[in-house]
Amino acid sequence: MKRYRRTALCMALALGLTACGSKMAEVPSSSATATAADEIQMGRWVESQLDLGGREIAGGPTLLDDGSLVLYAYEEDPNTQEVGALTKMTSTDNGETWSEEDTGWNDQVEGFVIHVWNGSDGTACLSSVVLGEDGRASNGYQFYLQKPGVALEPLTIDELDSVGEAVFYDETLCLFHQSYSESGGHSLLTNYNLETGESQNITLDEAVSSSGGIQPTVAGDKLLFLYYAESSMPLMELHPQDGSCTQVLDSLSEAISPSALVGDSDGALYYPAQDGIYRLAPGGTLPEQVVPGEGTALSVISNYPTGICRAANGDFLVTQFGDNSDQKIYRYHYDETLPTHAETTLTVWSLQDSATARAAINLYKQEHPDVDVTFTVAVSEDVQDKTAARNDALTQLNTQLLAGEGPDLLILDGVSYETYADKGLLADLSDTLPLADLEKNLTDPFVEDGKVYAMPARFSVPILFGDEGTLDGLTDLAAVQQAVLEAPARPTTDDYNPLSEEERYAMRFTCAEDFAEFLLPVTANAILQGNSLNEDALRQVMTFVESVSSYYDVKDSVSDNTWSSAQSWTGTDVITVDSQQAEYSQMGRARYGWFSLDTPYSLLTMARSESPQDPSAEDVPCNVILRPGLTSGAYTPKVLVSVNAGSVHLDQAKELAATFFATGVQGSYYSDGMTVRTDCLDQKVQDVLNDEHASADAVRTDIRELLKSCTTPVLVPALLQDSFLEHTQAIIQGQETAEDAVQGIRGDISLYLAEQS
């Protein structure tokens, strides 16, 4: 049984934000902070993390009429899921400190409390769950009302099951829930009159029903909410008397979460985004940023805001849900005693965004509040010509580094770090990184004569898996090619229905991207050896493409079957299942599955069922191996950390580099690869093997030994990737032979190889 609560493991840490913002309450004007050109401008937002003592969040934070804040948290045994006391936490200083008291509610309700919603006058609505014997579908839910100074009383309301949101509005408790029938799901509103005890059920507008429920906030005298439309996030006003909705804005700029929206008594709205916290004035259309997000938990792309509260003094508390399935609460306080800009600013550069890099920056700033850090993503996601943008970014970087300038710290994914190291442009990190704490098999390849010029902070493993015993003999690329050609061809049209054992094809290949993802992580360093091209290796790879694409008739393949799902439960990493895995694990159509292992938790979804359409069917035992190719022990280094040898803040830049490998970063999952710290990786594997909600017993491979067998880092230069995709597509379309592709790729990368020399 999966858990319904998400663990929040929090610790009190302070973090200074770099940007200058004007707070919405009691913020000094520019004339008050700087009256002369030579005065230091004062005032900055500071981020801190609430200490919940390992407890999980049941509700809040919420601002009460008396200016205090309240939230609820509870203890839960991670193994037995036994729930302990439900604690009420109260702050009378805008979230800086908190007092605690046991509510005693779990002794008064059926089951145990899973959620608490508070009204501004202190009235609380409780939801408890009574666990059924046949899984989640058999659970029962009870609701209770706690008015100030009055004993806890049950709420008996017809047709009320699991509630997604509850809001106190105009002497009414508005309960939002879902109803399901043959015609689909519907969003319902139950209005419970707090004075008379009468209730009324209303079906909400069909336009918002399809969004899966709404979570309104009280803003002035209105109920406002966000919901996911097809291509936008409209701001709506709800009229609870009849359930009708009126559009306020067709899209709320920068908003990313319909569950993180809060209003104030004047009617203004506040919401978090990846680049900060925004305010929309009453009746306004253009939100303004009031808290900058750079260098905070807001900027970490794997975090998802699930709630926001504005304190009486204008501070904010934002609840974030991370990719390791935990919730944390961050406080944003405007401190007038701190300078707006720190004396030292470090710059971090990367071709693409990196959640691990942002997490490391956050942790570094917590430990070094006197230093600002800016993060530059050289190639934005929305740029049309990524190749041209990448080339321009690298040209600019090269010019800066050769001139003794440029960013302080570099994330060199997709870049040849050896070239920079050979030219003396990278600093030696061997005296700074905690090498003894890292996986030796992963780090040794990056240690040369005792020096370290780059080190991956994450890694992934290209794997192949199938029924127990079926991987025997699949030792290299030629053996994989033979296995594909000896099995039935993959149908050119997609289907989700399982195939008989005799009908199953080997594995999924439907496009050039599939071939690149399968082949390059296990062949790229055989193709490019130092400053030369190994044409024999490239010829073997392109022959694989030609043979398999012809056999599968990939040219005419209709790949609508692009399966992708993500799942998690309390304490687990987010597990993503894509088509390459699903055609084996979920559909029972392929003999083998493949993907790049980013978290050991993926083992829990790897084995296939004896009958994919029968949830009660047993799993078929399976084996996992490192994906066969042209390289033994291949793994993919990620978040490759280097420091500019010409940095004017060299010691601080090296300290920042070391932060990437600290437990505070390595102990969390950001969907960009596995930890390289031995203690964190051991703990992660142990947690997977001990997970009581999904078993890895069907995987008959020692995953820890598999990870230790990763000894050869395979870096795929972006130019090789681009050229491979272009010529693979030409092979698929019948425009080139394998030999044509070999010569074409050689021509494409000849200049690159000359530059490496």
C-alpha cells in the first residue's frame, strides 16, 4: 500500500537573496536606504527553511486574524506508516520562531487525521482516513469541525468522500471534491453553513471540472483560483452560491502551480514562480515580482510549489514538493540590516539548466551569506536553433577563458573539459573535493597524476533488462544486433496490447532519437578516441542503425505510442517510465527494455507482469546488465563541475565546487542522475531494497554490484550527437547507406577534431 503523506525533512538554514526587491509592507524607500552615492544600499530578502523535526505537513501555514501563523504536522514511522501525535505549530513573530502543542485530535477521530484546513478566525476542518483492508479504494474518510473554544464535532454531509480543498468564506465552509461516473469526472462544491449546519452540493462549471479540482483562495471579498487549461493557467473568480465561474485573466504570468496562490484582505494575490514571488494588485493585470528567486529553493527546477502563505508583516512561507517526494517549507524575510548586494559575487555557467547546480548554489549561500552567486544558463529552452546558440555560447566562453576572464565555476556537460584542462584553463580541485567520500570507480577516471580538473556530481547508467536468463550472451553491440534481427520485427503501428512470447520483438527503436539514446552512451568514446576518429567503431554503429532500421521499417513507423508516466510515494524518488522501458515492463510487447538509470528506485517498476492487464498477477523475475556496446563498464557523467583557473575568487569558487558534493546536495534527488557520494548511494539502494510498498524482489541482479561495475565515463560531445542524429535520420529515410553516414559524420566533426589537437 502506498503512503498518502509526503515526508518533509527540514532544517533551519538561512540564505541571503542577491536581488534588490521592494517589500509590500514596511520596506524602506530608496531614499531611506541610500541618501548618498557612497552609502551602501541596505535591505535584502533572506530565505530560511522551517524545522519540522522530520514530521510531515498536515495543513498550513495559515495567517490568522490576530496576525499569528499556524500549521499542523505529524510523525509517521517510515516503515510501518504508524501515525503519531498531530502537532499544532504556532508563530507570533511572522514565522521566525514556532511553539508546539499536541492537538489530541487523533484520539478523538476515526482513523487518523490526514489534512487540516484553517479559517482566519481559528476554526479548523479536519479530514481523517480509515484504512480499508483492500487497498486505497476501500478507505473511508471522515470530516470534523473544530471551532475556537468548542469541542471537536463530526461533520455529517451526504455524498462527501475525499476532499481536495476546504476554504472558509463568508460564514460558509466550502468543500471541494471530485465525483466520478461513466461520463467522467466532475468537480463538486459542498457549501456547509457554519451557523445552521445546512449543506448544499453544487456541480462546478464543466470548463474547470476537467482540471481535476480547484483550490481557491480568499482575496478581499472574492474567491479566486487558478486551473490548468490547454495552454495557459487562467485566473478565475468562483461564485460559490451557484458554482459559476468568471474569468479574471486568461493567463496569470509566470504562475506554475494552481495550488500555490494566496490573497490578502485588500484583494491582492501572491504566488511563487521559478524566478521569484509575484504580486497581482486588486483589479490589476500585470503582476510584479516582489521576491527574487535566483539562488533560492524557488529556482530549483525539480521543486514544485504546493502552497504559499503571506505573514502579517509581508514575509512569505512557500511549501515546495521535491523529486524525492518530500515537502519543505521555506520562509522569505526582508532583512533591512543586510546590504542589498554582497561584497563578492561568484558566477556559475552551464549550457543548460541544472537542478543540482541550483541546489548547490542555495546550500553554498546558506553557508556563505556574505557571497552572492549568479547562475547563467547559456542556451535557453525556447531558443529555435540550439546548435547555433550552443556554438555561440562556447565561442564566447572560450574567448573569455583564454583572456583570463569568464565565469568562476563551469558545468561542462556536453563540452570537452579535457581541452580546457590541457590548455591550463581549469583549476585543480584535488585539494578541495571530498574524494574519499565519493564512489572510487566513478571518480578515478577523473583523477590524473593526482590532479582533478573536472568531477561529475551526478551519473546515470545505460542499462538493458529482460526476463531472467534472456540476457546471457548479450555482451557487445554485435550480439545485440543479432538478437534484434533474430526476433520478430517490431510492428510499424503502435499498440498497447501484450504479445505472446513468440510474437515479442526485441526492443523499441522508432526514430533517430531512439538510436542516439541507445547507442551513443555506450559507443561515443570508442568512436572518438582522443583527437582522432575511429572509423571502424563508427562503421559498426552505423551498420547497426542501417540493419535495425531496415528490419523494423522505421521509415514507416507510426510512433504515437509514446508512453511516459511518473510515480512516487512518500520517501521515494520520482520514477519515470518511458516507452523504451514500458514496451517491456508495462505492455509485455518487447523482450527487452532499456533506459538510462537515474535513480535506483526505477528497479521497483522494472519487472514485467505475467499478465499486464491483471493487477494481481505476479511479476516475472528479470535481470539487469550494463547496456552492451563498444565500451565496457560505461556510465554517463552528469553535472560535470570545473573551476576557472583564472577566477579572481579562486578559493571561494573551489569551495562552491565542493558544495556540489556535500551531503546536503547529494542526499536529495533532482531527476538529473544518481548521487556520487558513497554514503548517500548506499542509503538510497538500501531504501529501495527495504521499500514495503513496491518490491524489487523480481529484479534478480545485485544493483549495488552493478553500479560498482561502472568504470568508464562516456561523454558525448554535442557535435557528435547532432551529426549522428542527422545521418541516422538520412539512413532511416533511405537517403544514405551506413558507409555514407560514416563519411558524413567524419566530415562534420573534422574541424572539431582539429581544434582538439
